Amino acid sequence: MSKQADVMWTPKVAAALKTRVKPKPTNRSKKNRKLTWSCRGSMPHWMRMR
């Protein structure tokens, strides 16, 4: 019997088991080149201030 059969499937469990590839950054801050954003999730503070 597999381990997954004993797990109660909830949205949190399903989300934790999914694997996503880390996307390449598509936007970079002009002031601090280390700050990047890949357009996933909410817009970062430094991007809103531009």
C-alpha cells in the first residue's frame, strides 16, 4: 500500500504535493538589480513605486 492512500486529501495537502518549476524573473528593479519579480503573485512594493 502506498503512503498516498493513507493521506486525507485536502486542498492544502494537494497544494503541498504539487511541484512547480521556479520561473525565470521577467522584471528587475532599476535601482537595486538584485530585486526581481517573475509576475507570479502580488506585485512587489518596489514595482508599485516605479
